[in-house]
Amino acid sequence: MEVIVLGCGPSSSVPSMRCVLRQDCAVCLEAHANPHSKNRRLNPSLLVRNLATHTNVLVDCGKTFREAALRFFPPLGVTTVHALVLTHDHADALLGMDDLREVQAHNETVDPVTKERYKISPEAMKVHCSERTSCDVIAKFPYLIDHEPSSQLLVDDEGVPKPFRWTAKLEVDIFHPWKPFEASGIRFLPFPVIHGAGYTSFGFEFGSELGARFVYISDVSEIPEETKAFLNDATKPRIDILLIDALNLETYHSTHMTLQNVVEEIATIKPKRTLLTGMGHDFDYPKHSVELLEMGEAKGLNIEMTYDGLHVTLP
């Protein structure tokens, strides 16, 4: 199994449009000027690849999905996404879903009446999400949801050609907290986290079929007690990789953890390796990647900045 980080930045990404236009942020200006900068960070997202079955599961499909796919899919030889898993219903998690049509397997057919060429997916792509998120997906993208099988009736009852819309063909599959589900053969365990007062986002553990523990928590301000007990359970093998939200170094934010919060949590969780995601322009990769390693060594922890395009192999 291989995990590729498609994005590890905040909702506004790095560089921030505001910072570049105002010319007042060194990190954003460097990221804007240097296309290869590790300070360039898109919306949080993963591609989880089962190398044995050649299937690809996308975790979140936010505003920057298209840019991430164009940047990282060609070198990997990825042409198809087989399933989507959503952490929550915010824009940085799902507003790229219209572009899924570009990475969904499809057949081409020619309408016998109009002679127009159509791309039609033979099967719907599963979108695994919570009940709350499913409501938002259906409200935002009703035209993507596969309510009935594809029809060749591309003209109406009076023989007038219907306009054809090439869209992704999706099917919502609702998961429930603490109940494992499979996305294209990859087992995920969803667990709740707090993403600002009164709002629940979901983290996931996967890799169990390989004897590994990869834990992904992309959007979190506080870890509820039940989830904390799960992450700290000493009867389970240590978490191999914890990829967790850290928006700022120190500045408090009501919906995201800071680096300080993460350090406090991993002091008891003790994952073998901690990677940060959701990082804003507080984080300067050349500087803080070194400082984090040094701080981790001093505390007996392994803490690293993630960067877009990072590959992790399990186990």
C-alpha cells in the first residue's frame, strides 16, 4: 500500500492569495515565486493506493483537487480513482467533486439519433461519508448522484434531443462512527473529532490488512475522550504514522490544532512517526522542518512537516 499526500495546506492553500496580492508574507511570496517550493501546500487530501489490486482511493476532494491531480497523477501513472472518502463537508474537502468525471472509468458511445459522442461510466463511484456530509454532497451535487442506471434514451418522448451532460456518476455510502467500511477493498475505521464547537469531522485509521496503523486526522481542534482513549490504547500496537492537523505554530484557532496542541497529544499517543498537515503560512519548510526534527529528538518524538507529493509506503 502506498499513500501520497496530495495536499497538506489550509483551505486557502499556501501561497495565500491575500498575501501574494499584498506582498506582505515571506513564506507565501517564496511559495508563489518557486513552483518547486515545499511551502506550496494545497487543500488536505490523500491518495491511498492498493498496489496489489491497482485501485486508488481518494481521501477528500477539495477546491485544489484538479491542480493536485495534474501535478501528481502523471508521474504515478494514475488515470482512475475508484472510490472517494470524505472527512467532512467543508469546501476544502468536497468542492472539487465535479472534476471526478476526469478520473472515473467510462465507456464512449454514440447516440443513434443525434450522433453525438458520450462518455458514460458503467458503474457509480462510491462516496463514503457521514450522514451529515451526505446531505451536503447531495445538496451541492445532485446531478452527480446516480439515482438510476444509465439510460440510452437520449431523446425525450417527443423525439427532441436532450442535452447531454458529461458528469461523474456517484453513489453515496454512509459510514458510522467506529464501524469499519471498505473503500475499493481498503479497510477504513472512521472515528469522530471536533472541528470547532458543535461540529464533527472524521479521522480514519487504515492499513490493518497489512498489519500497519496509519491514522489520518486532517481537521481537528479537539480530540474527544472516546477517540483519545482509542488513540492512546496501550493494548494495541503503536500507531505507525499519525498525519494530523496543525494550522499554526502557536496562535490559537477555534477550529484547528496548533503545533503546541499536537505535541501535547502525541506525548501520550506516542506514534512512531508524526506528520503535520493543514499547515498555514506560519510554517516555513526550510526552517521549521529542521526545527521540528530537533524538537522531536529532544522530547523523544518523531515530528515532521509533510509536503505535497510526499510518498509513504505501508507497511
